[in-house]
Amino acid sequence: MKQFLRGATILWVVFRYGLDALVLDSFQKPWLRIASRILSIGRKLDAPRGQRLREALERLGPIFVKFGQVLSTRRDLLPPDVADELARLQDRVPPFHPDIAIATIERAFRRPVDEVFASFDRTPVASASIAQVHFATLRDRNGTLRDVAVKVLRPGMLPVIEKDLSLMRMMAGWVENLSADGKRLKPREVVAEFDNYLHDELDLVREAANAAQLRRNMQGLDLVLIPEIFWDFCHPEVMVMQRMNGVPISQMDRLREAGVDIPKLARDGVTIFFTQVFRDGFFHADMHPGNIQVSLEPATFGRYISLDFGIVGTLTEVDKEYLAQNFVAFFRRDYKRVAELHIESGWVPPETRANDLESAIRAVCEPYFDRPLKEISLGMVLMRLFQTSRRFHVEIQPQLVLLQKTLLNIEGLGRELDPDLDLWSTAKPFLEKWMLEQMGPQRLWRELRAEAPHYAKLIPELPRLMYDALRQRPADHQAHVLRELLDAQKRTNRLLQSIIYGGVGFVLGLLAMQLFMRIRVF
């Protein structure tokens, strides 16, 4: 019943703001345009289409606002007027009343707001779908007065999100049961992943922990600034962090006037993304322009400032290695290796012919190499790869959905910063270096060093463990084990002898060849 009511509400908002007319007007068929005119009778739709779409998404709630934020980064896919209006969703969602924010703070810390902060600005500086931000000052543990940003959760978010997620689960079930591609797309698992991320975003302590982790990971890179968290002032509904002073990355003219190297900024963004994904396996997954600023302070001039850490993505070592090998193979145009990786990972059925998959991937990707970012679209590449995946029954990996979303955001951001950016040549050296570190002697040494304490404890215990194991076994079984050990030792000795004799023979052969060549020349 709740899903039905929510579905009815969505349809009413679509009709109320004329979104049906927007869709019908986008088609070229005359009869569809006539249908749009008929449906518009009796409705006042004077507002621009972009404004109506933005207001409808705001009315529908946080999940739809998130969708609008993702769309706003893809100006290559949207008309300029719609993209400009959706950009307001990045940090200009209508704020809730300051009295509600103050009441939330006082409930969280159980004292008046004037006792928590030395000063508190009642006017919010940013308002998003999940929370809004106020500037304040407080005294830290050392008594120093610090400028801070106070993030306060919107009231009543959980019931709204639960209704939308319930509707999404129901629709995912329909897709899985009724669609031929349902099981391959794994819609229920994708919704479950989305569910986890949204519930994590409603806990500001978890967001603070994400920020602290990213701050540690990025400290040595000197390309991005992440605010310090004041843990004494963090609560599931309130988060206090260092106030960051920067210019929103969407204000390109202001950045150019200040002398910021925009092409370098674009390259740095690619480096930050690939570092977080492949080195750390822990990446900022909500990288729309409302969450990114650029520092103009002399000490940190030209560095990114990253904000809003409610949604982060994580990758396992297996995911990282698989993805890195895929990217490197793509950059080298080794499509056969890409096909083999898909088969090895189990993403396609094992009976798939590697040659056929290789040919299909080559047809999708080859036209896009050696082109600047302004002439390619990762969104179009992903769409064509998706069509190819249907043919070969590729299974969708839910844990990579956030990565795909973030990659599209990065492309949209890069397109705004530097349309001439060569994404492939910028990323290729980084990934090749990372692969060398993962598969070369450096990784062996790191793993040995990490396991050294365990080995140091285990090695002295080995004789006793072997003695105990032999004592606990029956005599005939001991004899059998000993015979196997002796046979294994003999085989090892024979192998070592063969290697030694082969090595000596190889060296003697080289010497004989050198001697023969000298005699012949002489």
C-alpha cells in the first residue's frame, strides 16, 4: 500500500510540473506533440522547463535530487538551460528553518547552541538534499578559537528514503522477474547497494570517519585538501569540521582571473581519482561540482578542496587488480586480454569465445582512442559496452555501480575544465606504475614485511607443532607420512641436481661457443 501511495505521489508530481509534456515534446513525431498539447490543457506551465524539472526533483525528495545532481554534471547530454538549472541542486536545495537546525544541535549536545559554539551563523551557507551547513566558531581543546562548518541533518529524512527504497525494491523485483535481462542486471543487488550508501549518508558520524580516512590517505599527495574533523562535536545528526575557504570549481572565470592553471587542475583531478580507486580502494563517490572547490590561499594555491563525504566507494584487492588490468589492457589496446579477463573473472559464461568478445570490444573502443575529451563520451562508450554485454550475457557487478557513476562525474568535470584533456594518456602512466608496484618485487617485499611478525612467532613453534602432530597420529600413519616426506625429499634432491647440472652445462656451452667464435674469427 505504501509503495502504491508513493507511486501515485510521483505520478502526481510528474503531472503537476508538466514533466510528461517535456518528454513528449522531445520526440519528433507530430502526433506525440499533439498529445503533449492536449495533456497541457488546464495546466499552468509558464515556468521554464529546467526550472520545472528542478522543482519536481526537489519535491520528490533526496533520491531524486541525487539523480538530478548526477545529470547536472553531464552538460554534453543535456540542453544548456536544463543543465544550468539542475546545477542549482548541487548546493542550493531550499534550506530548512535555522530554528530546526539549532534545535537539532541542542538536542545532540544537550546544551544551548551558545555554549557549544563561540558564535553561530543562523543563515546556512549551503543546503543539499540530506543536510545543510552553517558557519560557526568554537574553542578547541587547546583553547584556540577555530573557524568551523557545522553540518546538520535534515529532519524526517529516514521515512522519505525508506518509501523510495521500498518502491525501488518492488520495481527491481518486477525487472528481475519479467525482463529477459533481469537476472544478468541484478537489480535487487544494485538497489541493496544503493540502500547501504543512502543509510550511511544519514549517519554523520560515519561521514566524519570517511573524511578522516580520506584525509589520511591524501596527505602525501599535495593535490587535495580535506577538512579536519572535530570529534568532540560529532553526532549522528551533527558534524563539525574545519572551515575551508575556496572558490567553487563551477566558477571558472573567477579561477582563471586568479591565475589557476586550469589544464593542470584537470590532470590533477584524474590523478586524485585513480589514486583513490587503485592505490587506496577508497574513493569519494559524490564528486559533483557542489562538493569541489579550489584553494586560492598562497600556501595551497591551486589545490582541490573536497567536501561532503557521505557517499564513498570501496574496492577489494581483487576488484582493484581486475580493474587495473582491464584499464591497462584498454590503454594498450590489448582487447584480447580484456576479453580473457572477463572470462577469467566469471563475468561472462566460461564457454564464451574470447575471439568473438575481443572483436566486439574492439569495435566499441577503437574509435575513441587518440581523441581529446571533447570528442569522446565515456557515457556513450559505457552505453555501447552495455549493449555488447547483453549479447555476451555479461553479469552486472553491483559493487562497481558507484565507480561507474563517479567515473561519469569525473568525465563531466574534466570536460568543463579542459575539453582538450587526453584522458587516456593522463591515466596510462599512473596505472602502469601502479601495476608494476602490485606485481613486481616491491609488492613481494611489502607482503613479506607485513607477514614478518606472524612468521617470527610461527617459525620457533614449528618443531614442537610437527612433534605434536606426529605423536597424535597412529604408528602406521606416521610411517606413511614419513615415507611421503622421504619421497618428496628425494624428488626435491633430484630436481636440484637437474637444475645444477643444467646450469653448469649451460655455462659450459656458452664458454665453448665463445671459444669457437674466437677461433673462427682468428
